[in-house]
Amino acid sequence: MRLKNKVTVITGAGHGIGKAYARRFAEEGAHVVIAEIDEKAGQSVAAALIDSGFSAWARATDVRSYQSVEGLVHETLDRFGQIDVLLNNAAIYVTQQLWKGLVEELPIDEWDRVLEVNLKGVFLCCRAVIPVMKRQKSGKIINIASGTFFSGSSNMPHYTTSKGGVVALTRVMARQLGPWGINVNCMTPGSTMSEELVTDEIRRRRESGIERRAFSRIEVPEDIVGTALFLASSDSDFMTGQLLVVEGGGIMH
């Protein structure tokens, strides 16, 4: 097993792709910590993994709050004694009524809402975990960006900006944390059919990008989790500051 006894914190693992990350990492032997603002959903995912014979624990966590994130880190250390992997998955996207429109019409409070979760949340989680990984002189940080960073997706300026910021933060941290043997990398899942409740609008959005892909089909969570596993495992030990695009050839860079 590629993550045997590795303590892995996954934010936003109560829904969608986060659930898929949690299961795959657990199957590979990780102790999975589900950091989820939706406490009921997080507990449900943890219970399902435990019922399957895996190691999992859920804690209600709001990535917008440093106090909440610090509590997550402290309680994880109390339970497991270490943190080997941080996967920053929590984000606001189209399934959460994301505002769409022109920059000059974007409500300021909407800008703040998205940046607070998608970028500041990543920063806060990293800030809390880095001292732990420095003491260990090892660790894997995996951030989730978006292909909108490349295309400049025109109708979600706050979302696209937040994900571009995640890429920049990844590269800065990779430079700073290299001396401690800490890997910091980033990946961009494509538009993925992962939601429990799939509306017609969501399905249309997921289908709209098919024609631009080399692989002409909808992306599903199983297409993504292997890349995250690679970045979390020893297979990527000499890789840092990189952005891996997992979009079926829709973006080539």
C-alpha cells in the first residue's frame, strides 16, 4: 500500500471529489482525516470508510477560520502524532450558486466569499500544517487549482482569480519548504461529474467541455484520484512546485 500509516488531512472531503480522494487514500493504507464544514456529511464519509475496514476520522472544520483549522491540526496530532499529507480540496464552485458575470458587476461581498474559501482557506490550512511538517522534515501538500487559470474563464472572475492564486502560492511554498524536504504541488481536475445532486445546468456544464478534450467523455472522480495519490506518495519525492493538469487533454501546456 502506497500510503500505509500516512496521516492524510483532506479538506472538503464530505462531498464530491473529496469523498473519492478519501476512499482512495484509505484504500492505500492512509489514516484519513476528513475536514468538512458540513459535519453530518463528514461523519457519514468517515463511518462508511470505517465500516469498510479503513482508518478514518472526521472533524467539523471551517477553512475560513484559523481557530478552526488550528483545532483540526492539534486534534489530529493528539490522535495520530503526525501529519504527512495535506490535500486542500475545499472550495466554492458552481454547485454552490457561484455568481457569474462581468468584473464590473461582481458584488464585492461575493468576491470576498469566494476568495475567503478558495484561496485564504488554502493559505490558512498550509500555515497551520507547515510547522508540523518542518519538525518532521517531511510532508506532502497538494493544492487543487483549475483549468480556468489557463483559459481565463470569462464569467467567473472571482473563482478564476482564486485558483490562479492557489497556483502562485503553491510555487512560493515549494521554494520556501524545499530545505525541509516538504513537497508542494498542485493539480487541476477538469469539469467533473461528482455531485450527489446533478441538476440539468450542472450536467450541461460538464458536457460542454467534451468536444475540447482528447478523450471525448465526461470526467469522473476516478479519473483524478490517481494523480492525487501519486502526489501524496513517495513516487513524487523529487517533484515540487509543479502543476499537473488532469483534464483529458482539454488543456495542453
